Amino acid sequence: MPLQISERTRALVQQAEKDLREAFSKVDAIAQANTEKVLDAFQTHRVAESYFSGTTGYGYDDIGRDALEEIYAQIFHTEDALVRLQFVNGTHAITCALYGAVKPGETLLYVTGAPYDTIQSVIGLTGDAPGSLKSYGIGYSQVELTDEGKPDLEAISRAVQRPAVKAAVIQRSRGYATRASLSVAEIGAICDAIHSIRRDVAILVDNCYGEFVETTEPTEVGADLVMGSLIKNPGGGLAPMGGYLVGRHDLVESAAMRLTVPGIGKECGATLGNNRSLYQGLFLAPHVTAQAVKTALFAARMMELLGYDTDPVSTQIRYDIIQMIRFGEPEALKKFCRGIQMGAPVDSYVTPEPWDMPGYDTPVIMAAGAFIQGSSIELSCDGPMREPYAAYLQGGLTYESGKLGIMLAVEALLA
């Protein structure tokens, strides 16, 4: 039995795809360039079948794991990399990076306004969870964005002059904020502003959702350390879990000591037979990321044709895979998320409801029917139940399946 999609929705699809032809062509060109970069790294490091076997126990002498980290370092143009299944999520990878970059008595500076919700509890801005940066005597400060939602370079330059500031963090993506995501060029401008005043301040970039969306990465424009999740873009939909860090050797090493224990760092960490998925996922990542970007563009154009506000709009250049859609009221947000769930290959029969998601201070509704639990490179959609009642859509392993998910979400809205 075919999916129940009305002729009205199918007509909107034809118009949307016609409007997006040029944008899709540009996305394909970026995927081609990034695929060439990844293939070159695989060939340079002579990837072989023996790299896929993996290890157990302590994970000593895992040649596949070690070579994969060298490949990440080449792709991101860095001294070192840490690519591990032991990271339980992107927040965990970022947290290890933060603890490696600042010590008690020093100050962490966020230069793109407040970080997203779960990092706020890591810092100690919300909640009272033991082990936060605040509980260890690490200070925190932030620089607000301008009224236009852009990084305030003058304010950032003033803030880093304080001697206690030892690390500055840039959050590339919007999180649940309404600001625009940052381009690599904008990140480079922030790095220049900081390093022109103090070279000793480490610049860290939360790169989640942004990998392979452009042909360059933040590490190529001055970032000292970049962090992300393997169940987002770089895992290509195949990595079963994990996170990565790439950057300066000393910062990667310090984060590795936090992930495991001081004195061991990167030496331990079994891969348990998952190396093949990590390699194949990275190889597919430029293409899969392009599929997610196309899905986001398509979602934006379809919703615009229906009269909804989108950010970014369908004619804008993309800097991550996230698409925000403002509904302005709770019921439309719920309907859209339930339609996305209906388009999932897994748990399509489930009806999403708002719930008290750990790490968030307001109920969140989430549609996610993924092969990998929580995978954001697979089509998913979520949003906090608060003004402006916006949906944050991301992912799509294939454009074709992502398109169908959007079509079913439109059907739910029109019903």
C-alpha cells in the first residue's frame, strides 16, 4: 500500500524541487570536493582489511583505531585526533575537551552567547550536578551576540584580555537558539580577533552538525581544537556511537587523559569490532551530509510555500544540517513532529509527545525513528515546548527518504 500523500502535497513537491535545482547542484559540488579529501586520506594511510578487526579489553595496539585518528587529523589538517567509541555523545566529547583546556582558578569564555542546554549543566550554569566545571573552581563568562545575532568581535577582543581567560569556545550551530549558525569564515574572524591579542588562549569549536557542509573546517582557520559526535555528520549513519576531537596535540592529549585516566590517555580504548563501521561511515560522510543538507533545503522550501517562517530560508547558503521552522503555537509543532515520525523507517507507528528530557529545563518533543538511537544524521526533528514553538529538523540518510518524511509532515499539518 503506497504512502498516503495528497495531490496537493505532491504539487508542492514539484514546485519546491524546481526552485531548488541550483542549490542542489552546489551541494553536490561540495560533496564531491569533500569526498576527494576523504579518499586521499584513506589512500595516504594505506587503509587495509586488517584495520577493521578491532580489539577487546584494554585495546592496546589497535592499528585500525590509531590509523583512523591519523586520517581524521589529515582531513581536518591538525596535529592529532582522538576518535573513540567511549564518548557517549557529543556533549561528552566537548566536556572532555573543556576539562583538558581549563584548570581550577582559570576561566572559560563562550564567545557565541550561552551554550546549548546540556553544556550549561556541564559548566554549572543550571542544576547542581556533581562534577561541573563550577564545582572544580573553574570560572565562566560569555560574550553575547550582537542585536543582529552575529559574533561581537569588539566585545570578544575585550573579554580575552582578562588574564584568567584560558580557553574560548565557539558554538558553530544554533542549538535551540534562534540565531544563525556560523560559517567557517565567521569562525576564522573570531579566531583572528582572539589570537591577535592573546596567542595563549586556546580556541575550541563545537563543530556538531557542521562537518563536511563546507569544503573547509574550523581547524583550517585558526581553531586549536574541534569537537563533535560520530552519530552526526562524520559517522555517515554507520558509526554506532562515539565522538571525536581534532587539533593541537597538547589539547587532544589532555582531553584523552580526561576520557580515560592520567598516564594512559589514548593508549587504551577497545573498538570491539566496530572499526569497519567507523571507517565506512567516515568514507560515506561527505555524501550522507549532502543528503541531509538537501533534505533541509527541501523542508525549508516546502514550509515556505505553506507560509511558515524558516531559518535559514531556502535560498541561503548552509553552514550546518539544521533547519529551523517557526510554528508560533504548540499544536502545529506537535503535528509536524508526529508527521516526521510517520516517515521514519523505525518506530513509525509511535506518536511523539513532549517529555522532560534530561539536561533541558522545558519539555521537549522529539521525532526520531533511527537505526542508531539518537542519531542526528538520520532524519529527526525536535523542539522545546516554548516560544516561538520552533521545530529543529536535521538529518536524512538519503534525500529520497528525507523528502518522504517532509511530505508526511506536511500531510499531518494539512489534515
